[in-house]
Amino acid sequence: MTTTRLVAARTHPPLIIFIVLFGVALIAALLAGYGMASSPKISWLQTILFASALSVTLFTIMDMEYPRLGFIRVDFADRVLVDSLQGMRH
């Protein structure tokens, strides 16, 4: 079980997955910009909301991929395992 957890923590998707993820984000931004280009007035609210939603989505995906580095942490699960190991030693 420990080996499975360790492999899962150290194994990450290949670089191409991240390239595709950011490529899709870029294409979505380009399509949104193209759709808004036909309007003579810039909708700042729509622009800010779209950029924020896209940024939060990408950040959350990256943060969950590296759970020990970002805001979403798994320290509690690590602490439980360390306590269990110490309990086995005694």
C-alpha cells in the first residue's frame, strides 16, 4: 500500500498533457476574443470573468497535480501515515 501511494505521489502526467491543457486554454481565449471582436464596445466584465475562470481552472488542475506544493494540501494524510508508522515501531 505504501509503495502504491508513493508511486502515485511521484508519478505525473507527461509534459504533452500540460501542453495540450494550455493549448486548449489558448484556443478558448482566442475564440472568446474573436466572438467579442464583433461588438463595438468591450465588455470588461465578460473579459475579466472569462480570464478569471480560465486562470482558476488551470491553477486548480495544476495545484491538485502537485498536492504538496500548492494551496490544496495533503499534509493531514501524511501525518496519519507517519503516526501509524510510529505506532508500528512501538
